[in-house]
Amino acid sequence: MDSAPEEKNQSIALVASLLFIIAFAVLIYIFFTKFMIQPHSTELREGHRDADYCRMVKLYMDTNGREGWRDYRGIYYKDCLK
């Protein structure tokens, strides 16, 4: 009669352990999926940002500094005029 509660506790512990392992695996999957996708979308955003930067610096030069941005990154002649 003493073994029944012990077996019940063991089965509860087994189920809890399995649920913990499954939850941990799902969290790891979500974490790595987010960082595997992130570099690609960052590259797209950087390209878009660089295009906007080049356009704004060109506007600054065309309007003699009245509009746009000065070349504060110092990349206009190297990266924008390719």
C-alpha cells in the first residue's frame, strides 16, 4: 500500500520533467529562429537605410546645405557613388 503514492509521485515527476523539457525545447527553437531570421532582415533594412542616407546627402549637396543631411558618416563618395 505504501508503493502506490510513491508510484503516483514518480509519474507526476516524470510528466513534469517531460513538460519542462518540451517547453525548454520550444523556447530554444523560438530563440534561434528569431536570431537566424534577424540578420537577413537587418541586411535589408541596412540597404534601405543606406539608400535613404545617400539620397539625403545628395539632396544636401544639390541644395548647398539648405535641405538633406551633410555626410556625417563620411561614406558618400566611397559607397554612394558606385
